[in-house]
Amino acid sequence: MIQNTNQTEQKDPVKKKPEKQEKPAKQEKPVKQVKPEKPEKTGREAAAMTVCPECGKNTEKTVRNVCPECFGKKLNVFELPPVLHARVCPRCGSHYYKSKWEDMGTPEEVAVLTAEENIGVADILTNVSVGMHAHPRSPYIFDVLVDVKGEVDGVTYDKDSKTEVRVKREACDMCSRRAGGYFEGIIQIRANNRTITKEEVVQCLKLVEETMLVQLKKGDKLAFVTDTITFKDGADVYIGSSKAGRHVCKHIIESKGGTMAESYTLAGMKDGRDVYRTTFAMKLPEFKKDDVVYFEDKVIEIKNCGKRVTGINLMNSSNFFIDIEHFKNAKLLGNTADAKDAVLVAVEENGIQILDPETFETVTIKKPMLFSALPGSEIKVFKTEYGIFAL
Ligand SMILES: [Zn+2]
Ligand SMILES: [Zn+2]
């Protein structure tokens, strides 16, 4: 008698369209030229004014052989338990639904879904529509008002009622795993051929956090950081999802350049299958912004070192760019943060005279493009074995 409705039926009552209830009037119209005095009636309607066998009243319309009122008294439009329970994970917001933890939106939506899951609408009804509204009584208790409408033999019946949905906060499987220190991978954050700076570690960890949040929202429930260990040469980030780890590395490389290599180690067995852990060896590029390097007879101030290296050739103020794979054997000379102040003595057409900040001898060096400092002022210079350069 009672059916469990599912979402589709409730949202799209048309699906339940009855086949037997075609209205006779439609079939007749086009054929007849002479207007009949009265529309013809079907057998059921033709039996106008019958006596209801239950209450004895005269009735024009019958529903399953009794008057609509008598049928309505016997009909239970829907059944719904007065109290229902839902489980919601306080960390990720997922809801335990049909024996699985799933993302289900706001607590209100969870309350409505729980009611939908438990309502039983009478089988006999056609053209069913269900309305539900959740009203919070407290943050974890909702009154769900339910209104169901449907037809039997063309007569509409409806009923409203309410149920109370109590939401219990409980860690989902994935969040329990996280609490238990579960991890599928380790991201090792390092720099290539040099020690990573503290600042770079902080920036990378921020990118890890951002990416994990995005992946969690996209439905990867294992997108969490189990543990982060930072030390002098970098950081190791233990992560719940290898898939998310791959996104993290991609994100770091897009933002800061560098390379990543994946390797796998057998971590044990689960459900008869080998379980592997992934190590992501992430290496930031050897050079970073504001490093000064010697490369193919040029002294270059690096502006960006990602897939493409860009900078300024300090020897002639020209722009420098090259793909990272061709940027081999560059030698680090220092960083513009180490530049020294030097007194500008004179400005000539192609050169400038300065006092060498170490020897205090007057030397002539190349004049940078767009140079506007006046003699007597101090300018920043960078001293290398290949000469002194004004920045
Ligand atoms: Zn009756
Ligand atoms: Zn959770």
C-alpha cells in the first residue's frame, strides 16, 4: 500500500501520470459536426447519483465505488515518523545518506532530505506533489513541515503534517581517518641546488592549504593535511589524498616554478590490495626573483624563474628570457638585497663614475638605461667578479 517516494517522483509528478484517466471529451471533439446536446459520458459518470454503500448518501462522483468523503476517511495520504535522526559530520558537513557519507548541503537541506528519505506516500495516489520546509528549532533540531497532494480517480486529496529531525554531529569516515593520522602521500618541499628560504616554505604551505580546501570542496574528502614537519632544508607535508597532492604540486609549480617527481612505496595491504604511498619530491627552482646570476657571458638579474626565466641583462639593460630547460650552468652571484650604496661622482654619455663601495676608488661603469640620478647622490650597485653594475 505504502510506497517510498524518491526525489524524482516528488519533483516531477508528471512522471506518475495515470494512463486510465484520459478525459473523454477530448477524443470526441474533432469528429462530430453536429453538436451533441449533452456531452457523452463514460460509464462511470453516466451512473450519475449512486448511493454510497458506506454512508448511504447520494453521490454523483464515486471513488473506488464509495463517495469521495468515505474514501478520504480511509485514505492515509502519507506516513512519516514523528521523530527522525540525521548524522552530519561537523568538519566537512557531509551527511550520512543511504548508508554512505555524502555532501548534502546546509543543515536545513539535510533535514528535508531526511524527511524525504522516510516519507511513505500512498501508492494509490497519482499526480503526487510533495512540499517540505525545514524550520530550525535549535541549530541541530528542525521541524519539517510536509504537505502532500495527490489524486485518486480524479479527486484530489491532501494532508499536511510535520516531523522533527534531530541532527547528530558525528565524524564521517574520512574525517575519522584524518583524526587517526591517515595519509596517502608526502609532499617534500625543497629547492633545487640551494637551501629553501623560510619565506618560500611559508608561501608553499599557504598554497598547500588553499589547494586542499579547493579539492575538499570539489568532493575529495581525503584532501586534508595530516601533519606538517618543517626543518632547515624545507618541509614535509603528510596528506590524506595523493590526488590532491598532485594538484598541490601543480599549483606550486604554476606559482613559483620548479619541478616535481613522484615515487611510490608499498605501505601495506587493504581489502586484499596493495596500498601505496606517494612521495612528491617538489623542488623550487634554483634561482629566485632578484637573484643575480652569470649565464653565457651575461650578468642577469632574475625577475621570474618558472617554466620560463625572465630577467634583465645588467651588462646592457636588455630584457632576458629563456625556457628553464635551456637555463643550464647558471652561476649565482648574489641577490640584489646584497647591493651596496655607492656615491655617484659623474654622469657621462655612456658611463657613470662612482666610488667603488669597497676600495673607494673612482671607477667608470656602464650607464643603465633610463638613468636619472644626479652626481653626489648615492645609488645601488652590485659588485661581481664580472664588474660593478648599477641597479
Ligand atoms: Zn460515503
Ligand atoms: Zn567529515
